Amino acid sequence: MDSGGCRMNGGGGGLDMISLEDLESVSEEQLELEEPEPEMEEEDLDQGGRLLQYWRDAARGHQVEVPTDMAQPIQQITSNNDGAHTREPVPYTLITRKEKCGEVLYEKRHYEKAHWACITVHEDTYEQSICYGFMKIMRFICQQNSAGSYLGMTIPIVTVVRTDESNTTLSRAVTVAYYLPTPYQNDPPRPYDPDILIEQWPAAIVYSRSFTGATNELSILHELRSLVEALDSPALGSDSFIVAGYTNPAAAHRHNEIWFLERP
């Protein structure tokens, strides 16, 4: 697993079957239907154990292992996504919006400089890299930080994605990034995990195009080409971009965005 710098210089991301958002779709009835693993002790079959088993079942499709120590952060994020807690959006200023026949082709936005917690992961597959990156970020959010507290959720969770020169193949190395909530922007808590870096990303001009549905390699490359076609003469990097995820991947109409960054 490689780690590296992750300033806002391109990227994208989304989990097909696992993400910080997935847990919102898990109801008590669903958990009651899950069969426990044979090695789990009876006293462990509480809500945390059922949630962990749910994640393990979901991860199996991507050949991803969810370790036992994920039970606590999974349960903590679930309990804090009960509707009483709001998720802070990453702030931006809308500069302009291009529309055609009532369809928004893209928005041009300005994002201020801000601190992000990020990790670069390089696994055998794109989906595995995102899954393992998200799990590490979850641990950081859930008390594995110098503040010793649950930091709170922000949206979107983004991943920096890199492509080959022809924009036809995604690199296995992806950067998963989490915007630190406002109370922690001036004094970011330190992560206990040395693979997670706290970066102050510079202010940036972003070209953003919304799309719905799954975020896998095929859909991301399709949306990438759609944004390229919609932009007239963008001053953009050609080998990296961002995919931002806002809603539960299990939802029928998921809200995602492709972001391109304007070069200085």
C-alpha cells in the first residue's frame, strides 16, 4: 500500500459496494437477516457484529477483506448518521453555469484553500484501492486522531483518479480525501495512521459535471469524456481528475460529480 501527497490536483472516486455512506442504507431488519460468521462468538452478535458482517459480505464482491477492528468505526458512523447529525458540505462559490436545452452541462466553481485528510492507495484493482482507502479514513474520523473524538462527516468524499495519456485506462493508484469539518480547519487533528496525510489544498477553480448511478471504471471514463466534450477550451490537466460522491451508493438515484481543475 503506497502513500503519498494528495493536494487537489485531480481525482475521483466512489465505492460500488462499500463506502462511508453505505451504512445509511442498512436497516435493523436487514441486519437481523444477516447470518453471523461461524467464528464469531455469541456475545459479539450485537449490532456492531451484524454491521461488520454486512460490510464483509459487501466487500467480498471486490475481493476486499474488512478486518475485525473496523466494527467500532462502522458502528460509530452508523449511530451518527441517524438523521440528527448533519453532514457539512465543502463550501464553494459558483462562478458560472453552462446549460443546453435545460440540461446543466457543467458548473465553474471556486473552492477556497482548506485542509483535507487524504491517503493514496495502490492495490491490484481500482475498487480495492478505494475500499481500503475509505476504511483508513473511517478510522481517522472515528477517534483514531489526536483530538480523540468523532470528527463528523463532510460531503463530498472525493478520490483523485489518474489516467493514461488517452484517458482510456484508470491508474490503480487512487487518492481518497476527506474535507476536515470547519471546527478543525485551523488546527487539524493529527492522524495516528502514518499513511494518512493532512494537506492544505490550495484554492482552485473547478469544472464540475453531475451524474447519477454507479461509480465504476466504465461509468467514470464515460463521464470523463462527457465533461471533456462539454468544455470549450479548458485549461486543464490531462492525466488526473476528481470524482465526488454525495449520496448513498445503494440509492436508486445517486448524486456524483466529475471535477476538472483549471491550471493556474
